Amino acid sequence: MWISYLLQLVVRLLIGAYPRWIGCKPSSKQRIYFANHTSHIDTVAIWAALPQDLQATTHPVAAFDYWGKSKWKHYIVTRGLNAIFIKRAKEDRSDDDPLKPLYDTLATGDSLIIFPEGTRNKGDLPQPFKSGIYHLAQRFPDVELVPVYLENLNRIMPKGEFWPVPLVCTARFGVPIQLLPDEEKDAFLARARQGVVDSRAQYNPIEKNQKVAL
């Protein structure tokens, strides 16, 4: 759809959103991509970094209280980014479990993009993760969980700013993880967070050679 192409073009022109597949490769496997959350354009940055054939089956998860109550924002994320909503406020949802739309989407075989911190973070490292990703991993143990570190987006689009600063953003895709047998929630959440941190720190000699060649 035209709005998808427009959003991706704008993001690539402004911030690059360059993918670095360090711990895995693009795949049609069902996945949950989970990342650090520093700005409103995080979702577009990850989605634009995916190959086009994966975008059709990958759904960013958007907070309904921010993205769903304005007709224009609702149109952008649903028609432009293939997003689904999570309703955090009880008065906005008809079901007691806010994760039900995510369960329903995973049950169809499609993939998700989520931000387990639950809110935007001003720092370089992610805050402790909320429990949603643990419940998803419990219910869908065969789905690959791919950590993603978004580099520079907290500087490109700081919280409270409207216009982006012209810097280059890199989306670093790390080593997939899965819930271990009998793994406790807190241990899993800490390990998942560390996966994002490790994706930030990982070194890729091919990437360096490519930069030198340029």
C-alpha cells in the first residue's frame, strides 16, 4: 500500500534504519522481534529494516491509548504498518487479558514486533522488561524470540521532541532465544533483556569491512 512505501521512504531518508543481522538471518520462521524502546519511530525503524516479504506477516504491537484514539494515527499504524493494538486501559478492552490480540495473531502463524519495557526510555540500555513477553513465550514455545537493539534512536527522536535529529539508526538483530524448561519468569525476563544488550555490543567483522570498503 502507498502509505507503507511512503513511511519506509521517509524513515530511510531521515534515519537510515539500516539492518545488521548479527545473531541471525532474515527468515520466514514465526518470530517475536523484541527491542529497546526510545522513541515513537522505533516501530517503523524495525519494520522498515525487515525484508519486504516478511513485512506482510509481521505485526508491530501498538498501544491503543496512544495510536488508536486518533483517526490519523490509527490509519497510519494499521494500514501503513500492519499493526495490531494492545489495550492497556481496562476501559478500552472487552477482555480481561490485554495480550489476547497478540495470542490471536500468533495463533495464525504470523510474527510480532514488541517493546517489553512497556514505555519509552531515555537511556542507551533497556529498562527491566514487563511480563508480557514471558507469557507469550509460555503460550507459544516454538516461536523464535529475536532481540533487536535500536542504535541512536534515543538521540534521533528524543522523548518530547517532534522533529528528528539527522543521525543514522542501526537495527541490530541478535541471537534468538526461547523459554527454557522450568525457567522462572524473572530469570527469563533478565535473560531476554540481556539479549538486547548483547545485540548492542556484538561485533561483526563483515560490517567493519563493509564500512572500510566504502
